[in-house]
Amino acid sequence: MVNLMSYKRVLLVILIIGISGILVYFLVRMEESKIQQTAESRPIDLPYNWIGDITKAHIAEPSGITYHPTRKSLFIGDDSGIVYEIKPDGTRIQAKGINELDIEGITVDPTTGLLYTAIEDDESIIEIDAETLTVQREFKIIRDFKGEQLLKKGGMGVEAITFVPDASHPEGGTFWVGNQSFSLKENDEPSVVCEVVVPLRSATDRKAEGTIINAYRMDFIDISGLVYDTQDDILILISDTTNLFVEMNRQGTILSRYLLPGNEQEGVALDGLGYMYIAQESGEIIKLGDRRLR
């Protein structure tokens, strides 16, 4: 009887040691995973070659920039509603005021060559002819997505825009817009990137609506610029306040984070030739040699 009780005690001790070992193993793995996630979220220096400020004519407050693949030029929108076209060396081609609108981002549909600007407060997308800089159409973005108002009326508003072309899409592709927010609190205006469908091909009305079809909350504030990297099929987001350059796939997964050079970065463009352009609110257009792994 005594031997049986001793045997049971030994089994109990072995069981307790085994369970403790398993718990320690999983706790160590959880800690390692947490450390790895923290390391992955920590930004590293953006690899680039500094070329410098290419601005040759004064631009008051650049708020967005895009590269036009057909015209081989850069288009810049500023806060006062002026759109500028410049050469990659900074030489001005043309400039025109667009109805005193608060332009906060600019992009291009490479198939048609038409420009599209994001208008803050109105949460609208304005279509502009690249050659004449005249307004063609306006698309108001419906603010709600799945019962939640993502683009809050009276909030900070849409601050960034890019177009992702897709030959198989009925509208030729979709827009992605970044909503500016300076808080990550649950009940505050969200820092969010939205995919928006606009009737570019299916409608000819001068005024129509755009619909949010996907939305992804970010874990950083102040989305100030967006560009689609056609070579890697990813989206690039920049943040002025946090000096971040973030790569994200179209499923909303953050792929990498870099420290963004410069100050007051309001827009980013890629020319497909290995150069990157950063529009700074202070008036400079910074040109960099892009040295990210391709």
C-alpha cells in the first residue's frame, strides 16, 4: 500500500513538472514572438541617394505630387488650389488655379492620362485634364463603410490619394485614399486607408459618387501621402508627423517601415525610373535615388 502511494506521488510530481515545462515553453515562445513583432514594427533608415531640392519656381504649400508616365512630368497640387506641372529637373511647364479648392493629394490614371485630386473637407475626387488643367468631373466619396462613418464630416479629412490601375476592373482600377487623423483612440476619427470605386468608365455625368469597398486602420497617425508602386504591386504611405515611409500590400498588411527623410512631407511620387520625389509643405520638392530592395 505504501509503495502504491509513493508511486502515485512520483507520478504526480512528474505530471506537475511536465505541465510546468510545457507552460514555460509556451511563455518563452510568446515572448519571442512579441519581441519579433516589435522588431518588425520598428522602422529602419530608408535606403536612398540624396539628389536634393529640384524646385526652381516658388510653390507655396505643396500638398501632393504624382508622376505622369505619358507626359514624363510631375504634377503638384497645393493647399490654395493651384496645380503645377514641372519637369523632373524642376523646370516649370504650367500652373493653374482649380476653383480655389483645398487640394490635399493628386494622382493620375495612366491609361487615360487624366489627373485626380483629393479635396479635403468635401471628401471628393476631382477629375482634371492634364493638358489644360481644366476640371472635367467630380466624385463625392460616400463617407460610410459597413455602417461606420470612416470619413467624418467636419473631421481632418482625406489627405492622400493614389490610383491603382487594373485592366480587368470595369472602371479601369480603384482609388486609395488616406484619412488624416492625429489620434489612435477608439472613438476618435480613424487613421484609415480606404479603397474607393468611382464610376470612371460606367458614367459620364459631371457629378457622381464613389463608394468605399475596403478599409484598413493604421497603427500610426497623420497619413499625408500615398503612391502605388507598380513595380512591386504595393502601396506606399507616408506620415508627416511621425516621419514614416510605410509599405503595405492591397490586403492591408504592413510589409515594412522606414524612417522618411526631410520635413513636413505631404506627398510622394515614383517615376518608375528609380527616382522618388517628396513634396514638402515648406515648398521644396526633394528628389531621391530609390535604393529599396526590388
